[in-house]
Amino acid sequence: MFDQLPETFRSFKLNADVRTLLRLRQAMDKGLVSTLGDMFYVLKGLITTSPTDIGPFSKAFYAHFLDIDILPGEPLDKAILRSNAFKEWKDKLSSDEKEDIEDLELVDQFLDEVHLTSYDIKKFLDGKDILDKDDPSLKDKDAPGDNPASDRHHVLDRMADYRDIPLEELMRRMREVAKQQKTRHEGGDHWIGSGGVSPYGNGGAAAGGIRVGGAGGGKMARAAINNRDFYPADAKAPLGDDNVDAALAALKGIEEGSSEIILDVPLTIKEGLKQGGIFLPYEKEKRQQRIQVILMIDNGGWSMSPYIRVVQKLFAKMKTRFAHDLKTYYFHNTIYGGLYTDAARSQFAPLDKINLQDKNYTVFVIGDADMAPYELHRSSIRDWQKLSKHFKRMAWLNPMSEGEWYASMTCSVIKQIFPMFELTPEGIESAVLEMNKLKGNGW
Amino acid sequence: MWTGSEEYLCDMELAQAFHMARVIGMPLLIEGEPGTGKTELPLQFAKSLGLELHVYPVGSKSSVEQFVAKFDHVKYLRDSQVEILNAQREEKGLESKLSTGGRNTESLQDYVLRGPATKAFSSPNSVLLIDEIDKAPREFPNDLLYALSHRRLVMPESGETIEVSEEDMPAIVITSNREQELPTAFKGRCVYHYISFPPKETMHQIVAKHYPSMDEELQNKCINLFYQMRSLGLERAPATRELLSWIKYLASFEKAEALTKVTRADGMGVLIKNHQDLQKVKLKILGKNPYQN
């Protein structure tokens, strides 16, 4: 069942491959995986790489190990209630155990058992004991003449610890058991599949015998499944409150554009010593991490108003976090000889003055570039060209989707002056990559 | 498995991830909001088990050279000049000599400045903390990984190698505040753990660890107010560290006085460190118009 593991997890857009399996195996060899709950943690540590992986990871885990498919937006409890794994688990409970208990409470119990880790188990039963008694050559339950002893250690098997048994031995037994298994079965401590205690089967962890005080597996799992913070933001959706952080991450990709030549002291000394004390200077390039950004925002007109706030939020975050040198200018539809330094557009900044600034600034223009054709007249076009000539790294971010750009004449014109991208996290990322390519051409 | 100490409440999930990282010999990468105890883990672990601790605080100018080892070229130049000078003096029959401080230009390892990685690798079973790796220049994480992927470090110029056996491998903890996305390849080679913000019940336990004799009513009030603030969606929400500082301030007063301070939210500057956030808190929690008084 592990062969399929990377594939399942990859289908949830997670990074999993053969190396994941190798590391998992390493962890198993070291005795880190005794229950399904352990498996959850070990895989989580190996596969997730950001909080937004945790949601998809939990889903993938349920799908792979328990065959529980959680539909988008479906609460975990519901998905569990309609799953086979839960039904089988419930059938296995004695009538005492499920009497007068609401299904939802049983879900709690089910989750606690699924997520029970070997650390939660305060008092271990000797797992070796079970394995010694268990005869792997037992015939399948459905076969005639089934050994009634198969349920003999039913109570015991609910709390097994296999950590003293070598992995190879367990693997060998699993293979033997797998060969025997003819139909889908339920329960029993020597079967692969949902129910039993085998740490490698579906729903392997069972803790019924001793209730461990509030392992809280259910709580944790529900939090992961139903919390939007644990899912990746939609990078294709227009910039909004939900994906502003994804956009911010894309902006971090802006590379430092400056480099200067400085004296390479170590090399000078090394070479000088070789020359018997004659020191010839050697130089090297020094790179500086410096992010300078200019924003030009079209804040006039109703078409832009839904985006102004979130754009400002995005770049305000950028300014406090990493781009301390950030300047903002405003305009309405297009520019005539300059821009404004305030949102009310009362403080005019002539183009010639703006163009005196360091050409290494990264410039983002944010606007829909859609206006009446007469507004974008020849001198306005020339103004844009002046800017694009001075600032080498300049991109236009458009809140309209790409399909709509061609419907607007003015947009098509502006698109010829600047590389244009959608105002989505993905669009911003492409803009940043594009501008980084321009590095080295301009200076 | 290590699960925390007297002063430090280690989240079970974190303890498990840390244990796993140590057992399979991979670095543990901890991410999470600032002030959730990322750095505390290795510090407290080393303290409670009496292990040697090596810390490398990452900054915007960090390089793997500083982290592993650096060759001191300037000192080397000075000492080689001193040797020439001393030889000249001897020729002239002068007795006095300039000292090289016990260093010998013949043995290059005298000029190797050992960084925290080398120090950790040469002391068995130590703890190595690489703090705030997200502050580093872009290429640093991958360079770092290369240095850590073998249990062997090669010293610059001298060629001396520092090796550590699998058993003696230091426990490596890397923390990040997620200010910058780390390369996928880098993350893939670490055991990853994201510290979620602790729920109220855990917070009570954390506070109790630090202030065991704190009044229950006061504690409840503080923590309730704290979580109320966090739910406002502030630009910089207060974290555990801030709460503890605030409680420290309150603890210096009598109970009655402290309680009024909580209701008036005195000492707010410890919790809220942003002007806009402060106004939001004043308006929504204290019901004050921030533009008055």
C-alpha cells in the first residue's frame, strides 16, 4: 500500500516522491511508527512544507489510509459518517460500547483512535504477545472451518505496541497475511485493512481498551480540515483579502538590482603572499540586497475602486516587511505630464522629477488601462514611454482578466509599452519573474 | 522523547516532530508566528538536559562562511609580515621580537575562525540552533543545506576535516518567521513543523508555568482580553511573548489594582505595537473613541 503513497499525495498537490518513502522507511526502521497516529505525524513532518499544506495533507491522509474522501467544503464529521471505514469500525464495537451514544460522539472516538500516537498510550501492552499468538497462516475468516480463535485476543488487540518487533518481521507477516486475504474483511488483529491493529493497515490504531485522556485527535483534525488558513490561497483569483499573502510572497521574489565592485582583500593577500610580498589588488563584485519599489495607482473612477484598498494593503505589508523604500503615486486613467503624490490627487509631481530617481527602482503600475480613446492621446502615450525608458524594470498589473484586455483599445495600446499581467498572485509572480530577467540588460 | 521542562511547555506535536528529526538525523524546521516559542525549544532542550548549545542568529548578511568556518586572512598577513620582520631583526642582531600570539603561519588551522556549525559538530550530542533563517540572503539556505547534508565539514585553507558520527550528530533546529519563502528543496530536506497558535486552555498552562502563583481571576481576564485582541484581525497580532510581558507588568501590582489595569487595558504598548492596531483595539474593545483625549 505504500507504493501508491506518493501518487495519492501528489494528487493533492503535495510534494511526495520516492525520497519520502525512503525517509518514511528510515523512520519506521527507527521505531517511530507504531500506530496510524504516528504515521500521520511522521508523514506530516516529511511532506508538508507550509501551513497551507496542512489542509490538503490531512485530506490526502484520510483518502490514502482510511479511504475517506472529503468533498470540498464538507465538514470532516460528515465525510467520516458516510465512509466505509467508520461503518466497519462501528460494527466492530460491542453493543455496550455504542449503546446510547450519538453517532457524532462515536466520530469523536473514531478520530481519537485514528490519531492515537504511541506517545499518547501511557500504558503499553506487550505487542509481542499478540504477534506470538497470532498465526499468520490462519485461513481467511470467510473460508469454511474458520478458526474461532481469531477473535480470541480481541480486547488485547485494541492497544498494541509493536515497537520491539523488527520491521522486517512485520513486513514479512504482512505479506503472508496479504496473500491470504481473499475478501474485504473486518476487524481481527492480523489483517491488513480497516480495523485491525496492524500498524500498516487501514485504521490500524485502536485504543478502545483504555481510553487515553483526551488525545484530542478529532479536535486537531477538524481544525485542519475546516480552516481556510491551512489551504493554499487561490493564486488565479483576483487579488483580495484571502490571497494577499500569496501575492506578498510573489513580490518577495524581486531581486536586488545593484552590484558594485570592491577590493577582494582575501584574494589580494593570498596572491600577494605567493608573489613574495608584492600585493596586487584584486577586485570582486559586491551584491547588495536592496529593494526599491515605486507604485503608480490608478485611483480614479469606479472601475478601479474595488481594488484600491487591497492593493494598498498588499503594498503596505510589503513596505513594513521588506521593501522599506517604497513610493506611491496616483493618477486617473492615464498621465499628463506627471503623477500625484497623494490619493486625493492634489500634489502634482512632474514626470521630469520622477524620472530623476534611481533607475533601479522596480515600478508597478496598477490600473485597468481602460478609458475613452481620446483620453490616451499622443502626448500621454509619450509620457508613458518616457517612464518605461527610464525605469528598466516596470510592469503593469491589470485587475481585469486577460481575456478582457483585447476588448479595450486603450488597453491594447498600453500593453505595447509595458509588459502587462493580471492583478492576481499568479500574475504578480510572473511580473516579478519577467522583471528579474531584465536584470543585467539595463546596466 | 523530550516533552518539555519545568519552565517550558512543549506542545505534543512539536515534541514529536523534534523527536522524529533527531531520530532520523534531519534538521527540524519550525515555522510559526513570532512569539510562539520557536526559539525556546532548542534553548530549553539544551538547558534541561545539560547539553552544549550553539546558536547562529541569521541576518541579512549571513553567509555559510560565518556559519561553518572562516579563514582570517588579515591575521595571516600580519603574522607573515611579522616573521619577515623578525628575521630582519635577527640579521641585525636585535634580540627583541614581535609576537604572533602563539600562532604559526606554517599551521594554517591557527587562522581558521570556527563558526557555530563547526563547534557543534566537534562536540558530541550538542544542540545547534539556526535562528530566523528567513532573514538570510536568498542563497544562504541552499548553501547551508549543502554544508549540513554530510556529517563532515572541511575547514577553509587548512583542509582539516571535522567529522561527527551518526550517534553524536547535533540536534539541529532551524526557525523561521515566514518573512520570506524558503526554497522547496531546502524545506524538503528538513522535518517541517508549523506551530499553530495555542488555544486558550494551553495558554493558561503556559502562563501558569511562568507565573505559578498568579491569581486565577486576573489570569482569566488577561487571557480573555488577549484572545479578544487576536480575533480583531490586527496587522501585528500580539503573541505569547507579548502576553507574558504584559502579565509581568501586571504582576508588579496588588490584585485589585492589577484588575482595574486590565479593564482599562493599561500598559497596552506591550501588547500592541502598531498605531492603527492600537486605535482599532481602543475602538472595538475598550469602546473609546481614539480621537478623544
